[in-house]
Amino acid sequence: MKSWVNWAIHQVEADFNRSADTHLIKLELPILNKNNIDLYLKDESTHPTGSLKHRLARSLFLYGLVNSWIQEGTTIIEASSGSTAISEAYFARLLNLPFIAVIPEKTAKKKIAEIEFYEGKCHFVNGTSIYDEANNLATKLNGHYMDQFTFAERATDWRGNNNIAESIFDQMKEERFPIPKYIIVGAGTGGTSATIGRYIRYSKNRFDERAKLVVADPENSVFYDYFKTRDEQLKIKECSRIEGIGRPRVEPSFIPTVIDEMIKVKDEASIATIHFLEKFLGKKCGASTGTNVFAAFELASKMIQNKESGSIVTMLCDSGERYLDSYFDQNWLLNNNLNLDSFNQLLESFTQDGKLS
């Protein structure tokens, strides 16, 4: 049994060794350049499984292996809105392990197809019951419930080892504002914000100044209110329409004490922003990227008003090609009562005067 675990760890590490780092894209907006503000997008869509969650899945598999929770033949189960499940299905196939994704019924069709491409099976439930169903399945099948919402913040080494925080600071070294004024992320599990927030504090003695960590939260999510109140019992019945971020309950992996500020972003703003971004990037992005970038624009607007210069870094979380039948489909927008007109106009005006209000 021990020899199989050693083999499995080697397979995951070898896959990592074959992987290149993701690119840091500078968003060239004249209004920002004019005001000495540089905005960068860490393009996590270029991972083998197409999203930021590839890093998390690798860490969760290694965490499960070294804890002896995953053995040869173990069925892997995960509760996910899609992207984590895709990445975990990839690693499960790498290790010849069965994989079942417990996902909401409204998960994007493209995500479902990608889970199945990696030989994973999809188990559909109502979005707010995915936790219990995943745990029940693991018990029934004597499998391992990965439980990203509990283990995301502890499975990744926040001190370095080429995690996303270390990668950002390394890639920013030669820029004119090498220490970002703000780093902005969304939160689904809270794992990315925990890693970056801890790394910022751990590394502060190496830098003359400290970046601020800002978390952008969509509608139908309790994280923003939890950050303000610290009420761990907060719950809502609705699920976020911005796939990959926002949760209806407070997740164990969400660590508010490493976050400097949170910004609440309307769904229409998130979606309008990805349509806006396509004109400047030449590619489609998922709506969680829109949430991040709209929050970045809010901060940039305040910097312009205060005559501040500096850099902002945020995440391009995944490709918009996964959402052609939702965020990029006019009928879907209409059916979900999402009217982007006012935010389309707001974003256009922002390119002229730098104001976002």
C-alpha cells in the first residue's frame, strides 16, 4: 500500500514539474496608464484543466495522500460548482481513481462535459445540499470526500513553494510598481485568499511596503456580511449566480482575519465586465473574473480621485468558453432578469473619466 502512495505522490509531483507558470497579463487601458495605475490579471485559465482550481486540486490530492486518506482504488468525491471538480477529475484519472462530482443542477454544460472528459461522474443535486450529499456518498462507497470548503486553506503551503502568491510577487519584480497596492481575489472556498493573505504577512519583512488583500464577493453570498459581523451562523437559501465564487453559508476555509477589505459586486456588474474585457483581451473570461476586475476598477477609480499611483493585481480565473450558454447568451440573461445596460454605460464612462459611480 505504501508503495502505491509513493507512486501516486510522484505522479502528482511529476505533473507539476511538467507545468509552466501562468502568465501575468497587463491590461492596457489608457485611463489607467494616464493616471500611473497598472492593472494585471494572473491568467489561471492556462492551467491544464483551465482554471485557478487546478492549483487547489493538486494540493488537495497531495494532502489526502500524505494523510493516508487516499489509497489505491479509493473513490474520490467532491462537492463543487464545477471548476474544482474538473481539476480533481483530472488528477483522479492521473492516479487511476474513480471520481464523482456532486454538483448543482444549474452547473454550466461545458463544465459537466469537461468533468466527464476526465472520466468523472456527475451527481446532480440542489445547490445548497451538495455538502451532505457528498459526505453521504463517501460514507456509502467507503470513499474519500475531498471537502474543498474545509481543507482548501490548509492544504496549500502559504509560505511559498511556488504557490500563487509567491508567483505573483516574483512576476512583479521588474514592473515599475513591483509591490502591488492591492491584490484582489474572489472567494469560493477561501483557500486562495487565505494563501495570499498569509503570504503577504509572512513576507512583509522582505518588502518596504505591504500589499493589501481585497476580496470581491458577488450577490447571494454570505462572505461579505461575515467579514463585517463575524457571525459564523449566517446562511442564505439562494446560490451565487457567479459560478466558482460566493457561498450560501460561511465556509471553514474562509479566513477573514487575513483580509484587509471586501467589496460587494452586483451580478450585472460582473457579467458586464467580462463583455467589456473581451474587447481589450481578445478572449472571453468567466464571470468570477468580471467580479474581480470590477472590484479592481472601483479601487482604481478611488486611486485616480486621490491622485495615487501604483499597481493592482487580480485573477483571470477561467475561460468564458465554459459559459457560452449562460453569461454570453442573451436569452439566458433575459431569463435571469439580468440587464447589463447601466453597467455597460458605466464601464464605458470609466474609460473616459476614471469614475465608477
